[in-house]
Amino acid sequence: MTIDEATDTDWDGHTRGSREYRRLVAGLLLAGVATFAQLYSVQGILPLIASNLAITPSQSSLAVGCATVGVAVAVLPWSVVADRVGRVRAMSISIVTATVLGLVVPLSTSLPMLLTVRFVEGAALGGLPAIAIAYLSEEVHRRNTAVAAATYVSGTTLGGLLGRIVAGPVAEYTNWRIGTLTVSIIAAVAAIAFLRLAPAPRRALPARDGGPGLGKRVTTHLRDPGMRALFGQAFLLMGGFVTVYNYLGFRLEAAPFGLPQSLISLIFIAYLSGTVSSRVAGQLAGRFGRSAVLAGSTGVMIAGVALTIAHSLIVVLLGLVVFTMGFFAAHAIASGWTGHRATDGRAQAASLYNLFYYGGSSIVGWTGGVVYQAYGWSAMAAFVIALAVVAALWALVLRSPGAEAQSA
């Protein structure tokens, strides 16, 4: 990769099957692995952190929440950086910086220090989700962007899975610091692979003078009812998703289950179902339309979380798999649709989506913990179902002919 941006006005984008398309998709998949392995590496060991530091479950969840807050506040600034220096260059700076900070996390000697480093690490990680969808929307042919976006999302699921299932067992037999360090080393390898694979963009950088400013682009997106509906999906569905994964470990280590941490960490294998469903959702969207697939995916989420109320471990785990499939299918559709709907300021549209996405992770994820501590798992599951119902009703805005046409 020797250049970052080049003007090619007659070019329609990389088509599926081409060498550059494969490099772009593989690079973004590995970038998703590097980013989300680090972002959620502590989630699988929250009970160990809570026990070690003598804090409550909702307090321990701040180790996840501070990182996602960092992502949320950084996505818009990263979109400006991307417009200035180029998509690939900005993503490279983001991933390299975050990987270095990930190696610092295990050196934290107190909870305040841990939360501070995690916040800054999250801010660095914000560069990838802020830019990735805009990058592939500009570089991939329009008929292939749904599948490309779904493949990127599958990389984020693999990263989230890897971070959790590696950190958990390693932390149980050593400590949480060694667990997170191991994940950071793996993420560094994936980051290096991204740097070698990602093709230089062929689209010109957005005009820096004469076009609408950042505030105008952001305001335009926020005034669009369809965009607001997509941002609402991000906030509500991600908030519910993180709530379930933040606190299921606490439920499974208590009666009647009594599982050890090494087994609890394996629940994140359910992420593999999201890796599959996100790609399937992208393919189904081309046949049945994005709005239909989004609605169906949200319904699958509701069914899954309802199953987790059961007192049978097998049923709970089945519910988790179904819930995960539904969430990642919905996220793949909503995130890709955001890039399509934005005719101007794609980086800002993607950044706003991620601002609400990680805002939901932080705010709703913590609120769900308060509900769980006060009223138990069934009440928390009802809380998550309510969020999904509101998201589904809000998504009706996207079922209008004009909104659907913009997904073509």
C-alpha cells in the first residue's frame, strides 16, 4: 500500500470475485477481528474482575462501558480525520494506536487507571467502525455492498468471540491481566494483516472546500426520519445485546447453574452463529428487501431472549444462540443501509450510526445491570424485549417505498 487515495471518476467499484474485492473484504474482516477482540476482551471475565476488585456487577461492566463510550465520542472526529487523510490511512492509525494501548491495559494497577486506559483505547478503536462502512460503500460496486458489509460484520463477531473465549480460560488459570494481554497480542497480528491487505482507495477524497461542513452533514442525517430510524436500531438493539452478554455470566455462575468461569466463557461461541447470520442476512436482503430482513431479525432476537428466561441450561444456551443470530443479522442490515442511504457525508453517517450503537452499549448496558441487580434475570430479559419491540416499531419508517428504494 503506497498511496491512499486516487481519483477514478469512471470506475463503478470492486466487484465480487475480483482480487481487489477479496483483499478489501479480507482486510476489513481482519480489522474487525483486531478491533473487537480488544474492545470486548474484558466482557468474558467481568465476574473475575468483580471478585478481584470487590465491586458489583454493574460497576465491573464499566470496564466494557468506558471503552464503548470512548468509541462513541470518537467516531465523529475519526470521520473528519478520514476525510482529511484518507480512509485506509485513518483506519491504519486507529488500529495501530489501539493495539499499543491494548498492551498497556494489563499494566493497570487500579480500577480508575483501568477505566481510563480502556476509555482511551476505545477512542482509538473508534476509527474502524467510523470509517469501514463508508470505505466499502465507496470502493465496492453497489450490488455487492450488502454482502461486503455483512462480511465485515462477521469479522467483528469473530473478533468479539476471540477476545472473550481466549481471555476467559487464560484469566482463570493465570489472572485477568494475562488474559487481556494474550488477546492484545492476537489483535496485533490481525492488525498487521490488515495493513498488508487493505487496497488503496480509488475514489477521490471528499471535497474539503465548497461542500457542506461537518455540522451541516451531521444535521442533514439527523433530520432524515429514515436515518433516525437506523440510528435508533443501533442504540436499542446493541444496548439489549450488550446487556444480555454483560450479565449472563453472573447468572450462570450462580444457582441453579453454578458454572466455573472457564465454561462460562464458552458461551461466547454463540458469536459464531452471528458470523453466519450476518452474511445470510446480506444475501436475503438482495432477494426480499432490507426492511423485511431487518424486521425478521428483530423478531428472532425477541424469541431468543425470551428463551433465556428458562431454568434449563440447554434452553438458555439455545436462546442465546437464537438471540445472537438475530442481533447480528439486524446489525448487518442496519449498518449497511446507513452507508447506502447517505448520498453525502457517508463517513459522518457511519459515524453517527456508531455513536448511537456504542452509546446504546454504554448507557443501556449499564442500565440493564441495574435492572438485573434489583429485579433479577426475568425482569432484565423483559427490559431487553421491550427495547427490541420499540426498535421494530421505529423501523416501520424504513418500510416506505422511498426508504426501501435507497437500499437498492
